[in-house]
Amino acid sequence: MAKASSRTVGIAMDFSPTSKLALKWAVHNLINKDDRIILINVQPPQADHTRKDLFQDTGSPLVPLEEFREMNFTKQYGIARDPEVIDILDTLARTKGAKAMFKVYWGDPREKLCNAVEDLQLNSLVIGSRGLGPIKRVLMGSVSKYVVTNASCPVTVVKGNQPSNSRH
């Protein structure tokens, strides 16, 4: 039997509960041994951080998990260190041998996530859905809907936990 080739899977990561849920879903359902996982963070275009001037057009270099743990990464990119995400990635590396990396872009998340698919040659992209109501979705636009429609790779949308109206 031929060995399956490793894949590169992107995870849209804004450190919200739904993006963490998307990461957990991908780890449990999609990531295989030796795959590469890239967390993709999109900062607002008006964000002002040390590295933005250098990498605004191309996004940051790929940052390995070891460097992502460092506090200066937080200062350079304006991203808070998230112990839960680091723990998930450490466990993934230890149990499946997958390599985790991080990349930051600046701009509209819809466009930047679609650009990341091409730029990073992703085999798949996983994104969380905040589950906006119809009015907010019309006013703000749905990032996940845009990406599903425009990305050139398969996209999995992981919905956040919906509160249940009935209890059993």
C-alpha cells in the first residue's frame, strides 16, 4: 500500500472560541501523521506593529511553533500568546508528528485567507463560523461564506456550539 503524502492544512485563527473549535476539529478529524498545519491570522489593515511595514504585502514569514511560543513574537505582531492553542499544537506535534507553523497577514480577512490558499499552497483550509444572524451577515459579510465561494482548495467550516433551547 502506498504511503499517503503529507498535506498542508491552513486554519484561520483569530483566537476566538470558534477558531479554536476549528483547530480542535482539524486536529481530530483532518490532520494525519507528518502533515503541516499553518495557523493563519489576519490583522486589521490599520493595525500598527513592528513587522507590518516589512511584510504588509506578502504576510509574515512562516513562523515555527517554537518561535511562536516566544513573547517577542507577541510584541512584533500584536498577537496575544494563547496557552490553549500552543498546548493543542504541542500535543499535535507529539502525537501525530505534524509540524505547526504560523503566518500573519494584514487586510480584509476574506481576501487574505483566499490569498493564503495560493501563497501557502494549501491542500485544505478550515475556518470557524461565528454564526452571525441574517442581518449582521448582510451588514458585515460572512468571511466563511466568501472563502468557501472563492478559495481554490476545499474549505471546511466548523460551526460554533449553538445554545440548545431544550434540556434533556
